[in-house]
Amino acid sequence: MRRSVITATGSYLPKRILTNDELSQMVDTTDEWIVARSGIKQRHIAADGELTSDLATHAAKAALEMAGLKADDIDLIVLATATPDETFPATATVVQKNLGMTGGFAFDIQAVCTGFLYALATADNFVKSGQANRALVIGAETFSRILDWEDRTTCVLFADGAGAIVLEAEDGAGTSDDRGILTSHLHSDGDKHDLLYVDGGPSSTQTTGYLRMEGREVFRHAVNNLASVVHEALDATGLTTDDIDWLVPHQANKRIIDGTGRKLKLDPEKVVLTVDKHGNTSAASVPLALDEAVRDGRVKRGDLLLLEAMGGGFTWGSALVRW
């Protein structure tokens, strides 16, 4: 069975770090308030003129370097972002140009915080079908550009960053012991639009708009949806939570991550946590967390990883990956 295997990871965070104490000088909040409700202590903010494509390019180059590949070894770029450089063309094509990739094809996917899971599943299907042999899957965001910096319920949560992986085709036996993406599951529910959205766009207001969120409702749906989609992945493969070596969740809120872990009865030591340092980087959060766990040696060959995320739309999804 043809599998798509993650052979490398990469990430990039803007140099500017915005702490909770600095935020408390901008809006009515405190470090204690932010940490208690989200677990976030700091976040990275893109510099003036630093674009989503710039962040994505840095992360992609780091992943290519780890893989020992050149840009022209890649057949496909799928970039997940809700904050593209422009309305069109796709930011993925800008990354393609920045990397010096002269062949293949590139496009964007927009599923907000679940974007990387959507991009991963899409690229996986291109690889499994034989339409691509190697793919770059990237999550990149400059969410600081769509935040209302006077709204303390949202501006303290979101941030900027990028993460990337290289997928390569490899033959497997068709069992859960194979390396690569074993299964992926995606969902959406457009009825929940008003709980998490941006109040602008080219067709509606001709402006970018600002992020708006009903935090309590999002929290309630997130824990239930994420636990459900994790069980969906395990049921599809005949595996159990005991088989999971690492849960790599969307880094939205430590309370959501803890609540999901408790529902799954998963050892907290098996959960990769970066939200305290990165904040919620939307589509970038899962690959950022994955890259950190790979580079610090936690993730080892043969480990079973469960990736999951939920975002506006609502969208949510999971992927079960053998390292």
C-alpha cells in the first residue's frame, strides 16, 4: 500500500515576542488573568512588512533542509492559512517562487485552525493516488493583522508563526504498523458560524475585518468535538488511546487541551504543549508543536502520533501518524 510518510519538519516564529505584561499596558488585562484562562504566557508577532508567505517560506526551507531536499524535488505545496498575503493569487504560489521551485503545483486551503489537518489530508490523498511523490504541507498565519487590539477576549489569545512538513511516498504493508499517515478524518458544521468568525471580507464588507469569538461556546464544542474525532481515528485503525505515544493538539487554549486529554484518559506527559510560548497560531499551531517535539528528540521512529484541531466554521479533524 502506498503511504505518505512525514520525513521532515520545520518551523518559524517572528522575532518579536509580546508578553502578557506588555499586553496589560495595552488592554484591561493581567498576566494572571490570561494564564488562568488560556495558559498563554507570551506570543510572537510578525514585524511590519513581514508577510504570511515570508513565515511560510522560512518554515518550508527548514523542513527541506532536514529532509536533505531541494525545492525542485517537491511536486506539490499545500498551504493552510486564513491570513493570506493577498485575496489572490494563492500565498502557496508566492512560497513556490520564494523557494525557487520551478515545477509542480501549489495552492492554499482555508479551514482556519483546522487548516493544517485539511492540508495534510489533501496532500496525503495526492501522494497516495500517485499524483505527487513529494509534498510540502505548511500552516502559516499572521493573525495579529486581524485582531481587534481593544478586545481583551481575543487579542490575548492569537499570534503569528509557521510550521511545515515534507511528505514522501513510501510503500507499506497496509497495516497500522506502517510508517506514515494511517488515517485522517475531517468535519465541518457551518451552523456554528457566529461563534467564531471574522466580520469582514472582499464580498461582504470589502475590508479585512476583525476576529470575533464566543469563547465559552467554542470551548464547550471544542472538547467534545476533539475527543470524538480522536476516537474516530482510533476506531478506524483498531488502535486505542494506550497505543498513542504523543498527542499533538491544536494549541488554542491549555484548558481545552487538558479537557480533551481527560476525556481520552491520556497521560498528560504524552501531550505536546507549546501554547504557553506560542499562543494560538491557528493553522500553524500543530506543525509548530510537531517540529518542536521532533527536534528536541521526544518523537522517535515508530512512535504513534495523534494530531487534532478545531477552528472556525466550525471545522475539526484528526490524523493518526506513525513516525
